[in-house]
Amino acid sequence: MPRKSSMAKSASLSLAPQGGRARTVLQSVLWRLARLERQVRWLSQLVRDHAEDADRLVTIVAEDRDALRQELLRKHEAKLRARKRARAASSKVGLTS
């Protein structure tokens, strides 16, 4: 037969003789433990929310960056077309003279 943990027995035996003081200490420890568990749950939720917000921001920045890149590309292509037209016009002027 497996042995039972001696920790549970020793804890229950040590609480019995002291009575109210031990009960108060135990209640205090349990309250602190419950409080820490609530804080851990709260912080875990904050971390999840932060990660979701960061993911959303990354998506927004990527979309904005893509839009800016496309706009700059359009401007650059427009400049190239203008230069090409100017070059073609200047070469025509040289031919007709």
C-alpha cells in the first residue's frame, strides 16, 4: 500500500494545539495566495491584450507602409514618364532644326 503524504498530517496536527492563532495565520496565507492568483490572472489578461494590440499595430503599420510604398512608386513612375517625354521632346527639337 502506498504511503500517504506526511505533510498533510503534520500540517493538521500542528494546527490543532495552537487553535485560533494558527487558523488566523492559515487564513492570512490563503487570502494572500488567492490574491496572488487573482493578480496573476489579471496580468495574464493584460499580457494577452497587449499582444493582440501589438499584432493589430503591426498589421496597421504594414498596411500603411504598403500604401506609402505604392504612392512613392507611382510618383517615381510619373517622374520617369515626365523625363522620358521631356527627353523625347528635346530630341525632336534637335531633329527639326
